[in-house]
Amino acid sequence: MNDDIALDIAIDPAASDHLKQMLAKQGADCAGVRLYVLHPGTSLAHAGLGYARRGEHPQETRLAIDGLPLWFDPAHASYLREARITCHKSMGGRQLKLVAPHIKHSVAPPPDAPLELQLSHFLETEINPHLADHQGSVVLHGIERGDTALLKFGGSCHGCGQADQTLSEFVAVKIRERFPAISQVSALATMHPPHG
């Protein structure tokens, strides 16, 4: 994990106090609060809070707000700008909420951005508009061994009998044209309901 970087995240005092109390109950391997982002810049984007464990995500950077150590991936900084962490009382106690207003904005990553971000942006801006004609979508699930893109289909593409053909004849072709480092493209297996 790297050290401090600036990012404009606001934390309500009640949320800060609650997070500090939660961190005080954690073991020595806990380095602070982790702000994570899944599928940034896509319609499926999601941000959340967790515990930052020492050595678990070495690319992450620390941000200290009011003495509270926050960790995040610097590649996701543009998606987390103007984020706000709040705390509300509920029937079960206190509930933390992270609102990241820019998380779904498809911002072109810089040329030196990690391959995952570049490929996610490509899928959202170049592939999904075509799949949207059939109420479908695809997101990057991950890159394995540095050369295999693992995708996840959504919408009407999920479970569709034509998904394999769409993958091999359109999506994979376009990905390999744009990203020569990717030699394999596959989709997460989907369960098809039994017939008859």
C-alpha cells in the first residue's frame, strides 16, 4: 500500500465516529477503511466500504480525513471524486452509506491506465451500445494470466442461446483488434434452465 494522496471525499462526523469505533475493534492487520469500486464507468458500477488489510491490495493509496485512514485504488480516483460517506440510524443500529456521484460516468482512462480500466471503458463505450439494441450488456469480470479477458453478460444476453456466437464473432474480435495483449476472451459460465 502506498501513502497519502489528495481526494475530495466528505465524511459526515457521525460516519467518521462510527468508522473509528469499528476500526478500533479490528486486529493489527487492519490498516483502515477501504473504498472499493466495481465496474467503474459502466451502468453496473458499484462502490462500497470494507476493511483495508495490510498487504491485501498493494496498489491502493492512503487518504487521511479527520484522522481516519481511507484506502482506495488511485486508478479509481476520478470515479470517487466528490464522494460522501454518511451514517444513519436504522432499526438494526447504524448504517453507513457511500454515495459516489461520478461512479457511472464513462471517463476515458489515460493511455497508461491499467489494462482492466481501458478494457472496461472500451466495453462500455464501444461494445455495449451495440448489445443495447437487444437489451444486452457485457462487463469485464477480470483479466487472468495477463492475456485472458473474462467477461460477464447481462440483460437479455445473460443465458441467451446466441451469447456464445456474439462473444466469438463480435465481442472477442473487437477486443483482440483493440488490445493485442489479450489473446483469449471467455465469458463466465451461465446456468441454462433445463428444457421440458
